[in-house]
Amino acid sequence: MEKPNMSYIDTLSGSDKAFKLKLISIVKEELPQEITIYEENIKSKNFKEAAENVHKLKHKISILGLETSYQIAIDYEENLKIASTQLRVEFEAILKEMTRFITTL
């Protein structure tokens, strides 16, 4: 499985350490909240809302340098729009890996 990394954040922030810390802080704050909302919508079978949650989560996937995972999220979002949970296991594995990574920052 692809591993999250700081390369995009490093590129975006350049040598501005304060900006880098702010980006990391935002990801650490928002990611768990967005995952919780996604999980609630999946549990309730609110697939349209879950698709919207995945759309938001794609940005965090991108920020953490997960290119292959980003494509999985795109495909999963489209599946949810037609009430299919195909790729759910793969997507949720990505979320777990991202959560693990941000706890180390």
C-alpha cells in the first residue's frame, strides 16, 4: 500500500515553517472529523452524503501525497453516487493509513 508523505506539504510551504505547521495542524484537526462524518453516513446508508464526504477527503489524500489512493477515492466517490460500496475496503484502508500517519506528525 502507498504510504502518506510530506512531499506535497513541503513543496507547498517551501521554507516557510510556520505555514507548514499550519497546514499540518489543519490536516490533523479536520481529517478525524471528516472521517467520522463519512463513517456515520456509510453506517446510515446515506450514500449521496458519503460521496460528498469522500470528495472532501480526496483533498487530504492529495495533500498527503497519495496519488494512487486519490484515484481510488475518485472511483469510490462515483460508486457511492450510484449506491455502490465497491472499493469501500480499499478506501477505508487508505483512511486508516492516513490517520496513522498524522498521529506521528
